[in-house]
Amino acid sequence: MFNDDLPKLKPEMIFPRNIEDLSVSDLQDYIIELKSEIDRVNIDIEKKKSSQEAAASFFK
């Protein structure tokens, strides 16, 4: 298997991003992206917690 077949990540998709060369506007956009990612992760956490709780109640 070669990694050449995998899609290349865009620089803006890499976390944490180098922020030294970003403008204030770009930094504000980056904060919005990060908050969006945090929201997405929190939603996934809640889904997984509810799956765990359902499984736990099933096996009681």
C-alpha cells in the first residue's frame, strides 16, 4: 500500500494550524472553524454516551 493513493490534506485542514502568518480576519475565521469542530465533536460524544447508556440498560 502506498500513501500516494490517499487524498492530500489542504493546509487549512491540518490542526493545529500555523497561525503566525494569518491576518486578524483569518484568525477570526479560524476560531469559527475550531468552534464548529468542537460542536461537531460534542454532538458525537452525546450520541456515543446515549449508545453506551442504552447498551448498559439492556444488559442489566
